[in-house]
Amino acid sequence: MGKRIFWKYLPYIVSSYFLSFLICIGFAQEDSSESLLSGLMERLIAKLQMLVAMGTRVTLVACRLSYSLMVLVGAYLYLTHLNRHLGRDLVIGGLLLTLVAEILWPILMH
């Protein structure tokens, strides 16, 4: 019962902490409200850029893990004649994922 109450009111708790943080920042700086807002926006943009960079790294790690396993399992299935068609498809899919993750992704991100 206690867990449901916690999850029910979690957005309100988080927003109140965030608003109190913003108010503390506002009182700590005695500048104009325009510089306060621009400072907050700059910090928000920096955090979002960091989040996107971290998401990109996590996506690349997941892609590398996926294409490695796809090629290994596909080669095993193909070479042992357990399921040649699935093995061939896994190898082709793994190679295409390798092409996207290692060649096209860095080109598109820069």
C-alpha cells in the first residue's frame, strides 16, 4: 500500500524539489531575471547535450553487442547446418547493423 502512495505522489515531490532548487538559485544570484533565465537555459542545454552524448554511447555499445552476437550465432547456425536460412539472415543482418553502427552513425552524428 505504501509503494502505491509513493509512486502516486512522486511527480509532485520531484517538481517541488525542482522548484525549490530554482528558487534557491534565484535568491543566491542577485542579478536580473533575464541573466538568471539565460544561465538556467545554458545549464539545461549543457545537461541535454551531455544526455544525448551518453545516449549515443549507450546505443553504440548496444549495437556492437547485438551485431557481434548476431554474426556469431548466425555463423554457428549456418556452419553446423542447424538452420542455414536463419544463420544466413542473422549474418547479413549483423553485417548491415555493423555498417550502420560503425560507418553511417558517426557520419550522421558529426
